[in-house]
Amino acid sequence: MKAVIMAGGQGTRFWPLSTPEKPKQFLNLLGPRTMLQETVHRLNPVIGENDVFVVTPPPYVDEILRELPELDAGRIIVEPAPRNTAPCIGWAVRWICRRWGDDVLAVLPADHRIGNLEAFHEALRSGEMLALEDWLVTFGVRPTYPATGYGYICRGEALPDTDGLPAFHVERFTEKPDRPTAERFLSEGRYDWNSGMFVWKASTIEEELRRWNPELASRLDELDDTLEPDELRSRFEALPKISIDYAVMEKTDRAVVIPCDLDWSDVGSWGSIRDLRPKDDRGMVISGRVENIDSRNCTVFGWDQKVVALVGVEDLVVVDTPHGLLVCHADETERVRDVVEHLQKGGQGSPSEGLDARVPEES
Amino acid sequence: MKAVIMAGGQGTRFWPLSTPEKPKQFLNLLGPRTMLQETVHRLNPVIGENDVFVVTPPPYVDEILRELPELDAGRIIVEPAPRNTAPCIGWAVRWICRRWGDDVLAVLPADHRIGNLEAFHEALRSGEMLALEDWLVTFGVRPTYPATGYGYICRGEALPDTDGLPAFHVERFTEKPDRPTAERFLSEGRYDWNSGMFVWKASTIEEELRRWNPELASRLDELDDTLEPDELRSRFEALPKISIDYAVMEKTDRAVVIPCDLDWSDVGSWGSIRDLRPKDDRGMVISGRVENIDSRNCTVFGWDQKVVALVGVEDLVVVDTPHGLLVCHADETERVRDVVEHLQKGGQGSPSEGLDARVPEES
């Protein structure tokens, strides 16, 4: 079994720490390792270093080689342009088949968190067995609360006689639900979170992509990296932006789900960091030099060259970098995307009316 | 009449914008001019540039000459060491008398705000007339609310037949009161805020200092700036730390108060900045590049090289500089001093447990 790690995310939700040059997968938001390093590391007992591939756009190749010194440059699959997961996976599958032949592939996002490694390894092994029988395997995460930020998978009939974990036909994929729907899903017990991880044979997913999206498949057939790079990019950019869920998984009858208890999170916002990191006795999550005077339940990311002082505040997320500062209510971290959108549209903050305080010299 | 501007404040309450290298008097917290520049500028119709003297410790001399290019270096009175206002004023008075002879002096802090210039000019002129009759004149500011952060002056009997504004013997100086006392002061109507400004003849204050603090006066007599600088500083450092209020004003029977409506503030904290600066329609006081997403009633000081984004927050003071960041509840700005104290004692913020997020490169 090979791992194909998708590391192309542009990550706007961790502004100002995440930037176009260094999106979420390259940040160490949860521990000493970056999200990408952690993603590779946690595969270790099941998929060894020599079977790890990383799909990424050209600007991130150098960063990936820096972060994963054990990774041979020949196992980085350069994604010519960002067109969502269906073109990305179609491209990566062809790229691998051409060089290495057919095999089982575990397709994994580079920027998620998994707390229960034992369950994850078991799920991978069970997934591999099912993939060998031509199933398209997804991991369904048992919901622990009525999340509205995740898609859900509804279990259908159980597969007979699996040697590994129990698995089920996928009855239905659903988009992110509203709150009452999420509560219903949670109480019905047949719905799992869609973790966005897949295990399948290269030949199976290629076949299914061809069945449900013959045009995309044949346009991918015409591409390979012997093309002149600009030509390759412009043809890739012309492909439809479409997710693998929509392109294949929602249509195929080969989709199965393995429900598992992964202690998983897609680490989708600063708010999720708060849930996933240790807190001090005042409920503070702290990284950097922080002076806390009577503040509670804040998440603070600073940097070692600068003091951040919090005085009498509660329920804030404060993230300081040399190029941007975020001060956000803990319940509003989803709206950080709005900040990035404003800035991309040329917003530069309100005018200062010529009353700017001068900035003291760096001491 | 000459002006003697005391510009020796170390200003810890405006951290991180104020620093030992650039305390409050050198910041433009309220408008395009620094507090010091504004202090000199507002004297203009009454006391011209050539009659302005500035008392300051050695490290600030260069900054003062930069900010006040019209000021002759020969009118900067170098304060050998910070020993509160009595030694400072005693030293400055002797320094001026030796070079320029006796005259009326208006002694003024460099870092206060006065909104009603007409009233101020009238008070200065009335003060000069009374000073020529050997009174020690203070300006009492009519209280507009029961402030607990200011000292108060209780009016006694009215002085007969003044040509200028009404003036009163000082019945009593009182320290900062508690809230019920401040409320009583406000309702009694005989109490004014002590603005810390004085008008007197050099010879009068010298005489009174000698009467009430003969030892301090005679030790000051022995000092002049022909002494070797280290010797001068060490002898000055040996003087008692004592305010002119305590050393003279509370004891003398020559103290008079002119109640006036100066629209005055000592600009004592970030909280006072909020009251003194224009707000936008969401109650925001903004300096710098600020992206406001649904935030209200915040005071934000950033700098032009960096975006500060506020998302869904209220009643905060956010001050960002290259060396420090303050996030403070609007009602807790008095506690900024605690931050500076912690840092001076070597506090460096909580340990980061080796989980520091890496800081993106400056873009």
C-alpha cells in the first residue's frame, strides 16, 4: 500500500500565521511537528517512508523537501494547478501507475489531526483489504457532537464477512448540515463524519472516474509531465474544478465506509486549536512570550521576539506575526476567512486620519 | 513670564507604545503633534518661544531638540536625576535665576491635554498677576465627574479684588479620593481637580521651599552644573524624593487656586485616549491599518506596516508595536502598569512548552 498525501491547501483560516507562502500544512499548530510531518509520521507502522508520495503545487516543493528530508524528490507529484480533488487525484493516480504500476493507495489530507493512532492503523489495514476487492473505502468518524462544519456519510447495509473492521455500503453522502439536521444525524446513529480520507486501488478509482466523468478522465489521459510546463499548466487549469466526492463517490456503487473512532479533526479554524491543545489553569492556550494579567480562556500565538500582554480579557484568539495581527472572539474564528477576503480585495484597514501614533524604534 | 515645562516622565502606562526611550510626552497620542509639542504650542499667544524652558533628564535632550527645532539648546535644563517635582523645580528655579534673574514662572507638565485654550490663556494671565503679588498659584479644574484618579483642591476664602479670574485661598489639598469621597467632593462644589500646574515668582517658590524644607533648599544651593557630571548626579540622587505639593504647597499659606474650565486631562491611561479621540460610527478609535469585522467600542493603535484585524470583539484596547502587543479590556487600562512591572522584574511571559508556531517570513 502506498500513501498519497495531498498538500496543496492554501489555508486562509489560520491568518495571519498561515500565508500563501506557508499554508496550514506547513505550520506546527498542535505540537513540535508541522501538520505535514505529523501526517507522514503517523503512517509509519503501516506505510513506510519509501511508500509515501506527496501531491503539491510547484511553490511548495522546496518546503516539502525541507520538512521531509527522508522523502526522495522523485516521490513528489507536482500538481500543475489547483482544480480541487478530482483532477488532483486523477492526475496523481495516473502519475503513480505510469511509474510504479497498480497498487492500493491511501489518499490523505496533509493537514488533519488524528489522536487515536491505533484505530487509524487498524482502519488503514482494513481499508487495504477492502480496496483489494475493488471497493472505494472511506473512513467515517463517529460524531461526538452535532457538528455543522463537516460533511456526513450515511451507512447502508453492512458488508458480509470482512476480515478487518466492520464496513458498510455508503447509503448517502451529505453536505455540511444545519444544526437541527446535525442533531438528528447524531441521534439516528447511522451517520459518520466524512473524514476526506480514501483507500482504493489506483485501477479502481481510475475506472470509476472514467465511468462517471469520462470527459475529465480522457482529458487527464492526454496530460503527462513530458509536456512543456506552461502548456501542462494551462491545460490543467482548463479542467473543471470538482471534488472527488462529487465526481465519483456520490455516484458510484462501490463506496464503502469503515466507521472508526479516530479522535479526528480537520483543524479547520483557530477555534479548533483551542479544543486540541493543552490549557493552563486559567484555560489559556499559549505559544510564545505571554504576560497574562487576569485573562481567561484565550488562545494566544505570539513569537519569541515579542511580549504579548493580555489584561482582563476573556474568550479571545490573539495571533501575532510580523505582518499581521488577529484579535478575534473565540466563537467567531470561522470569520477569519472574511479578513483574508477583504485584504485580497485590496482592503487595507480604515484610514488613520493622519493621527498615527509613531512607532517606537525596535529595542 | 517664562514657561518651565517638566518633561522627565518615564510613562509606563502607555506600554507598549511608550518605552523608556520614548515616554508619553514624546508620543502623538491625540493628534499630529506630540504631547510636548502641543504643550509648547498652546502657550503661544501668552508665552512666546523664547521664554520656554524644558526640564528633562540627559537621555531626552536630543529628542527634545528634534521635536522643538525652535528651542535654543541653552533653554534646556538638564535634570541630573529623577527625584520627583520638589528637587526638580528647586533645581530649575535656581538654574533660571542664576542665568536670567527673577521672573514669573509657569511650571507645566509636558504630557497633559487642555481642550479649552481660551480659558487656559486667561488662567495664565490671571496667574501671572497673582504671582507678582507673591502668591503660589494653582489651577483648579472644575470636576465633571467623581474622578478617583486625580488629587483635589478645596477652595477657602475668596481673594479680594483680583483684576483677573476669581481666585481663592487653598483650604486643603487632598490625595486621590475613594469613590464616595469623590462623589461628595463633586456635590459640595468647593473641590477642584489639582491640575499640577503652577504659576509663581522664582523668588517666591525658592523662599517657601527654604521655609518648609530648609535642608533640601541648602543642599540644592550647593549644586550647580559647573560640578563634574557624575558628582552632580550622585549628589542629586541623594536628595529626597518628594513632590512640590508635599514639600511646599500643602504647608504654605501663600497657595491660591484659580478655578477654571480647561477641558483638561492628565491623559493617564489608554482608557483616557478613548475619551479624547474621535470615534467612528461603531465607536472605534483607530490609528493604523485596521480591518474591522463586526467589532465595536475598541481603541486600536497599530502601525502602517501591518494589518490589525478585529473580529467580533468589543470594549478592547489593542496596541501593537514591533516590540510588544497589548490586548486589554477597556475598563482595565490602569493595570497596564502591572505589565511593565512584571516585565521589569524579568517576567517574560509563560513558557511556550516547545510548541511555538513558527513565524512566517516577513512578506
